Amino acid sequence: MTMILDVKFDEFTKEYAERDRGYSYRSVLEDMADAARDFAWAGLGLVDDGTGEPLEYWTDGWYYNCDCRENFIRVNSESTLAAFMDAGVETYEWRGWIVWDASNPAGYEIARSVSSSLADYPCLDDERLSSLEWDNACAMIDDWYTLPEGVEAADVVREMPEVPFCSNCSSCDVEEGLASLGYSQCMDCSSWIKTGEYPSDRVCYSCAEREQEGSCECIPSYVDGLRHMSLYPTASDLREIQRGCETCYPVRWPHGGAKLGV
């Protein structure tokens, strides 16, 4: 334990300050001592993140990384701060790092334990990490997609083979998830419709009704019948209805194209 300007430092903090950073070892510790005095502490310590660097402090609003890195920073910071709090050791953010009151003996074992755990495994709380990945996946779907009425982002994530862990580094196969829920996209406008096991070339009611010729009721009547059964027409269904309609046929196929399968 070293004392400079009546401030105590743990071994990792001393070792980190001793590295060549373009200014003297003495000045680094003096900066830390100034910080300790600002916090009204008699000591200051850093936490080794398992790689020999100080453990980062996470706070809402500081976001500079991909989710896949930011989530680890957040989980490890939250877990470490909670451990210090439970032990009655004061902490603070300094230069983006977690610093703790090194005059409190209880902090030494916590800092050592955190460093040892992170040296073996990069996350202090897998359950919390999974929760953040789930929340981020739901937020990503809400931001990027317009889901069918009554379908929540969480419903889609449950159908995915795995939860997307990062909005920048991982794919988010919403189409596959919605297909598992029985939805497909209208072949004309790409809106999602509940087609069950029979997606084929089905179209939504609005697109189907736009196929109406003049005041002929063949298409609206057909669509209304399907709507009452919660079914959707296919493009080929609509074509066949109009081929058999005395009003629509000569308008849509004035040259008899329907007879040739056009």
C-alpha cells in the first residue's frame, strides 16, 4: 500500500499509474489523490477488468459502442457497483472508470474478486446480459418493423432460433419469426396478413378490393365472403373470378387472353 499526499492506493492502481502514459508516475497518482480529496476519501482504487485495464463505469446516456460491447460494460459495471454498495464501500466515476474508497478494507476483496472473475469469464451476470439482449432485440424490431396488429416484438423474438445479441453485429430474421406465427406478406403491398400454413400468393383485403372493375360486385362479394372466414384471397383466385365474370372478362382481357391462360 502506497501513500502520496496522505491518500492510500491499492496495488493495481499503483501498477496502472506506473505505466508509461506520457507523463510522470508521480503526476498520475497526484491526479488520483486530488480526485480522492474531491470525493472526501482517504484512499482511491481502480478495478482491474481482467485484462489489466481499469473497469469501465456505465451510466445511462453514455453510449459509444455496439450493443455486444455495451451490454458487457453495463452488466459488469452494475454488478461491481452493487457489490461495493452491499459492502458499504463508496464508489464514484472518474475518467470513465469505477473508482472506490481504498481506505475501506472491505473494498480490496471485492476488487480482487471482480478482477479474478473477469479474467476467467467476460461477464459477471449472464442472466442480466440475456435480459439486456432480449430488451435490445425487442427495441430493434419495434424501431425497424411495422408488425401486424396484436403482435408484439417479444412474440416474434420467442419464435427466433436465438435472440439477436446486437443491433449492429447480428441479423434479426423477423420474417422467419412472423412466418412461425402464421403470417406472410401481401404480395402486392408487403403488409403482414394472417395466412396460417397457406401463404402462397395471398393478398390483403385492400389490395384485393382494388382489383374491382367499375361497379362489378364479383370481387367485393368474394372478398367479403373470405373476410367473414378470416381467410385471404390469392392473386390467382382473383384472376379466376374475373375470368368467369361476364362484366370483368371483356374489360380485363379484351382480346381473349384469359382463354390462353394469360
